[in-house]
Amino acid sequence: MRKVDLKRRSLLTRQSYSLTPKRGAGIWLGLIAAVCAMTALAAAGFALKRSHEEVRKLDTLCAPPVSEQKLREQLAHAQFAFEQEAASRASLEQRVTESTAEIQRLQTDLAFLRKQHAPN
């Protein structure tokens, strides 16, 4: 062997090598703490959402009853709408009856005129 190689080999044998962990224990603890924190935040968000849904359900169940005056107003409004619909329906039925009579009369006149105009 050459001289340079002998020198290089002696440097390698003088030093001791050992395996060292790539990541320290602090990193693992930090990672575990971060995962726990994210899980806790997700659980808190879920609990908050559920509580909002429960509050909405309770609000609808515990809502104060509608006042009698408001019920009377709603009834009067519904009766007025019903009367309007009944009046418009009666008006439309009358127009249909009149139109049917007019169509019948015009068909009779048309039949008469066709007979008069037909070549004999």
C-alpha cells in the first residue's frame, strides 16, 4: 500500500463512531402534544356545534305562544283571502258560462250561414 493510504486508515481507526438518534425526545413530546391539542380542538368544535343545535331545538319548544290578537289578525287575513278567491272564482265561472253561450250562438249562426251559402 501507499503511504497516503496508511495515513488515512490510521485516522479512521483513531475516531470512534456511534449511532445517534436523528430526532430528539423533545420533538416526539412536542408532536404528541400537538396531536392532543388538535384532537381537543376538534372535540370542542363538535361539542359547540351540538350545543347550538340543542339550543335551537329548545328555543322552538320554549317559544312563547302566539297572542290572541295576532291569531285574530291571521284569521281575518285568511278569511279575506278566501272571500277574494271565492269572488274571483264566481266571476270566472260566470264568464265561462257567458262565453259558452256565446260560442253556442255563434256556432248556430255559422251553421245557418253555411247552409245559406252552400251551392244548391
